[in-house]
Amino acid sequence: MSQIMIDDKENILNTYKRFNVVLTKGNGSILVDEDGKEYIDFSSGIGTNIYGVCDKEWIDAVCQQAKKIQHTSNLYYSEPQVKLAKLLCEKTGMKKVFFSNSGAESNECAIKAARKYSYDKYGEGRYEIITLVNSFHGRTIATLSATGQDVFHQYFFPFLEGFKHAFANDIQALDNLINEKTCAIMIETVQGEGGVNPLDASFIKHIEKICNEKDLVFIVDEVQTGNGRCGYLYSYMEYGVHPDIVTTAKGIAGGLPFGAILFGEKTEKVLGYGQHATTFGGNPICAAAAYSVIKRIDDKLLNHVKEMRALVERKLLGNPLVKSISGKGLMIGIEIDESLKAADVVSKGIENGVIMLTAKNKIRLLPPLNIKEADLSKGIDLLIKSMEELK
């Protein structure tokens, strides 16, 4: 065990079950540990390093802004924030943006905005938000309460009231939960931590319809699915729907802590002076990094994402150890043979030189969006090798 691992265990709170690897550097989709061993990165920092490691344009944007001013209070105007907000509104058709530091904070803001929208228009008592079973929206008390997984509803009682959970793709079950207290419906188009499960198009479109009919706030959590990950700038765009609030984080700033909440016409005026705030949200360096990321998500990159998805399917579908592939774009869930455990395959993959993730009983892949075809192909070969060695 290296000294870094020893010092980590002695000084950092033990809330992560770390693999015995100290990653020190990398380039693109290749990571290198302290011993010089190379790995193909199919995790991208859990979907954050969407252009891989040491992306030159991202580095230049960060360094140039760091030489100007690293932080300023949100009591003053900030050019990087304004440029990014304008770009996001132009690319999505949304009306206003609020910047946060993370996905959980983005979803907290959405929850507050949805409840205030309803309070302003209908008064007290209309505050319930419907989310889905197997959803994941964050680890704060409110976002844990919104998360539709019992495994997260432990220890930290009492959880926040006002959340109900419907089964995904069950229109009748969803409709049965709507009552005079309902103010919003919040979904992920692909449930990431819940097993990389995509929602049916008809279900997503029904949610938009019912929200319009009953004046509910339609929230789409794009923390993991957004910023090109699923083959569209934001995954909801595939379905032709128009959410009232979109939340995102992870890949938006290419590896820096940053989040955004996009407000549509229905919700753009809900939050006013002093009703929501953050010290670091919209930090100039992070905003400059995010601008360098978002401006490069174009048709060429999105087509590459779809092509690399097709490559993964060609190499894996038909393999006797692979039962199915789920997700969208380069948000990939791999259901493997019952004789194998996803966590064991990930561990074996590290031995063989490929870094992967899990999502419940599936192997989860979130490679850089611009990953080279050769790296992706080699990494899938190492995944197959890892499964075969465990069989």
C-alpha cells in the first residue's frame, strides 16, 4: 500500500470504498497511476471529464480566467457567467439560468422553485413533488427525499415530506399519485444510479401533457444525462418536450464543480431578490470552463457519441456473457450473466487496464464523449477479457 493510500485512510473520512489505485495524470481517455500503469478511462470522473484529461482548450480557458480573477461575489456582474448563460439560453430556448456548484444543489433549487411557483399561484398546501422509483437526485436531505430508492432512506431521519414515487413508464400509476397537493413532476430521462434505465418516450410525453393540463412544474434532471452524454445537448431534446426547469452539473464544466438550473417561460420569474443564492455558484473559472465545454457540443461531437454507442453494441451484443445493453449515447448500462457480479468485473477491469463503474447490478460506462475509436474498442476488448477471466 502506497503512502498516499495510508495517509488517505488516516486523514480522510471513510465514506468512499476506494479501489487501490492512485491516479496521478493522464491525457484524453488514458489515465496513469503513480506506478506508471495506464488505464483506458470509461468513467470520466463519473461523467464529468467529458473531453477527457488535459483537454487543451479547457486548460486554456481555465488558465486565462485564473490570470484575471478567480472569484467574485454574485453581488457583482461577471462576464464568464453572462457568456455561458446566454449560450445555454440560445442552445436550449430556455429563458433564464441560475448557477450552482453541483447536481444536488441544482435539484435543490428546482425543488424550491417548483414549490414557490405553486405557492405564488395557488397558496399553501400545494407542495408535493412526484419523482420515480429508482431515481437519484442527490445526497442532501431534500434531494435524498426526492430520490426514489429505499436504500438511501436510512439513518438521516426525518426526511423531508412532500415527495411521492411512481414506477417508471407506468402512466396509470403516475396519474393515480396526482392530487390537489401536487405541484411538480421530476424525472431523469435515463435513470443513471438506478440502473441506467431509459424512460419510454410515451411516458415522457405524457408527463409534459399532464403538467400542462394541471399546471404542474415539469422538471428534468439532466445532471448525468446532459451536456452531450446521451447524444443530444440535453437528453429531453430527443423527445420534443419542453420542460419548465432543467437541472444539470457533472460534465458541464469538464471536471470542475459546477451546476446550472435552466428556467423556461413558466418559471423564469419565480425566484426573486434574496430568495435563492450561493457564494461559489457561477464562479468565474468554472463558468469559463463550462463555456469552453458547451460551445463545442455540436452536431459533429453528438454524431461521434452516437457512432461510438453503435460500436459498443456491435462488439458486445451477441456475447454470451452480455444479456442486454441499456441507456442512451455514451451513458451505457451492461446487464451481464447472472454468474458474474458487476463489482467483480470492475475490479478485474482495473487489473487489466480499464476503469469502469457500476449501477446496481450493471456495468456502467461513461467514457469521454470524444474518446477515440481505437481506445473505445480496446477498452471493450479488456471488458470482455475481464468477464471471461471471471467466468
